[in-house]
Amino acid sequence: MARSAASLLFPTAVLLLLLLALRVPSPSQALTLTLVNNCPFTVWPAIQPNAGHPVLERGGFPLLTLTHRSFPAPDAPWSGRVWARTACSHGHGGHFSCATGDCGGRLECGGLGGATPATLAQFSLHHGHADFSSYAVSLVDGFNVPMTVTPHEGKGVCPVVGCRANLLATCPPHLQMRSPAGHGPVVACKSGCEAFRTDELCCRNHFNSKDTCRPSSYSEFFKHACPATFTYAHDSPSLMHECSSPRELKVIFCH
């Protein structure tokens, strides 16, 4: 019996659809962000997007010791920063505040930045021709907890970067930040810029270029302990690593 025209066209149509599916590039694969607290105390991670990008996880939450929290990264390009707030509490009248990294006295930062000094993880996700995720750890604004960034299942150059050393124990006296102020324990280590606020140390005005912004003895303290971090404003651009299509980026506090 002769086959109908429709039955002859059906396999051809299916084949064409399969060929088209093979030729069309797939969208960026799902990327998970995971924040891990290995510190022996609770931290309050904060997440701040760069201008024009959405706030993730309402910008902040508590993370108990030896726990983690995972959430999907945006499918579209996104950039921003992550840091840990420490010694947070609801004080008089229920006012929430943190000894380090405070974002305007809010539990959920909602896009606000944090008070320095604080260790920062910086990200630029889903960019470039190979779905790059760029990441780095910065001590330009000082240090409050050890932190590393670990990519998983990425292609290309995907190192673990960050600062594993506890610099609170070795922070020079003139960079120490104590809480309560003046007589409490050291809770953070200031940058030279924050401690002395000079144009040279802050790379401002005449010093705001790669030729005039130079490392100082203060930035070298951080660099010696944690070479795979940014330690001053015009530090080496190569420290911002590009990893193609990772499945997960893990920020570990006290790694």
C-alpha cells in the first residue's frame, strides 16, 4: 500500500529538528553559588550586586558554624561581591549590628555595601565567548576572616584562590581594629588606606593610576601572607581568574 505524503514528511521533519537542535548553542548551564562556614562561630554572609544587577538571597543571612547554603546564580551575566559579617547581634531596642562588615544595621543587606575592613570575594559571572566566571579575593579593604573561592567542574584555568591565614593574630598594631573599640579583641585588620587615609595609600587623585599606585609596606603585609589576593587598588589584573562554565563556585569562610 502506498504511504501518504504526511507519513513521508514526518521522519524528515523530525530529522531536521534534531539537526537544528544540534546546531543551536545551548544557553549557559546552571551555576550554583555555595557559601560554607568553617569558622568556629556564626558568620552573617553579605552579598552586594554591582549596579544594575539583582540582589541575591536578599543580600544577607546568618550561617551557623559548620553549615553551608547553596542557591542558583542568575542565568544572565551578574557581578558583585560577597563578604562575611562577624560578631553580629540584636542590641538595645532590637537594633541589629555587626562588629565587622556591617551593612547599615540590617540583617538582609538588600544591595547595601559593607563597612570596612572586610575580606571580599569578587565575581563576574557568565561573560565572554566561553561562559566565563571570573573571581578573586581582595584584601584591598582589609581583612576580617580567612576566605577562599573554589570552582568545581570548570574548564581552563580554575585555581582555588584566597587567604587561608588568620591575619588577626599577626596584624600590626597600627592596623588592628578592636571591638569594643580600644580594648576588646582584634576583630579585623585595616588596610593602610583606612588606617592613615592618605592619597598615596588610598591610590586617590594623583596616585589613581597603575603607574602611580604602588604597593606599600602595609599592602605587602597582606601580600606576603596571602599572595593569591588583591592587596592594593591597582594590583595585578591577572589575579582575577577566568574559569569557563563551572558548575559551582564555593566561597569558604575560614578554609
